[in-house]
Amino acid sequence: MTNEKFSGVVTIFVVLLVGMMAGACTSVHAQQTLLPEGQTLITLSVTERMNVEQDLVIASLRIEAEDSNASVVQNRINSVMARGLEQAREANEVSQSTGYYNVYQYDRQPQGGRAETLWRGSQSLTLEAKDAQALLALAGELQAMGFVMNQLSYQLSTERADEVRDSLMESAIARATEKAERATRALGKSRFDIAVLDVDTSSDYSAPVMMRSMADTGSREMAPPNAEPGETEVTLNVRIQAVAQ
């Protein structure tokens, strides 16, 4: 690149940079002059927290089968799942849904023997209920049919979380308003008006898995699994902008 061309590029860059700086300064100046003289913008946020007992229990079970014939594997899964769903539908307090269904072929190599080609498959069944005793009793019945427990956990239901957030919102706004009032007095102002109120309810209320009982498919007298609820922390953030004058 010649010196003339390089000089031209530098000149263009400098002009662009000066223009950007001028635009930024204009933007800052415009923001500073938004409020009339004697008024001050106050920005603050508060967070409210509450530990809430989990009220929704979820169990995930699966039925497994293995055979040298794919049809035998699938028939076993289909028939046991049909009986399991029929049993689950009798529990009105418990909702049920089927999950992943997978059948695949693999080679098993016995020690010192020839490789054997087998088919293996499984399908999952998920149960949800606020009536823990009804769900746990049903889970025990399914385990007796041959279902294996994948996981058993408690979590906070969406309905309960929304209810708690509503109560937290009221207290959070009250706290934010109190802080804005104190800031107004500290600035030597006599009054304030809230211009912006932002409520942030984004939170993850999933619970860790709590497993108390695993399936024993060799026993036909199956005791129901056990589970106890824990607590979930519900949080709510409120951000306000107030104009003190």
C-alpha cells in the first residue's frame, strides 16, 4: 500500500473515530439533560427470598427387556407398559406419560465363549402428583410388575412458585419504595416519583433427585419407595428508577 493510500485510510479512520466520540458525548449530554434542573434520578434494586416446601413428587420408571429375537423384546415391553398404564390410570391423583422407547442390537462376548447377538430395549414411564402417598404406592405396584426406578424426586410446582412470587413482589416493592424514600431524604429532596418498575421473576425451581428405594425385579412383594420433600428457595428481584425533587 502506498503512503498516499495509507494516509487516506488513516484520515478516514480518524474522521470516523471523532464522529463516534462526538455521538457518544451527544448521547451522554442528552441523557444528562433529560431531567429538569433540581431533579435527581435514583436507581436501585432489592431481592426478596423465601424457602418453600416442595409440593410436587415425580417418579420416572422404565421397563427393560433382552432377547435374541427383536419381536420378543418389543412384545415384552409393549405388554408390560400396557399393564402399567392401565394400573396408573386407576390412580386419579397421579398423572402419567410415556417417554423414550428404544430397541437396539448388540454383541455380547461371554468369557471364553462365542459372541452372541442380542436385542435390548426399554421404555420409560413418568408419574407426577401432589399426593405423594398415592404416587409412591403406585410406583411400588409398577416395580412389582418389573419396572425399574430411574429417579424419584420432589420439586416446587409452578402454581406454588407463582403464588409465592406474588407475595414476594408486594414486599419487594414496599422495600424498594422505602429505600427510594431514604435516598431522597439523604439527597435533601422533599419528594420522589417512581418512573420505572422492573420485576424479574426468572428462577430455576428444579430440585435435586432424592432416591430412597430401588427396584428389585426378583421379588413379587414390592414395598413402595419412600421420599421426603425438601425446600426450594424462591427469589424475586425488583429494580426501580425514581425521580427525586
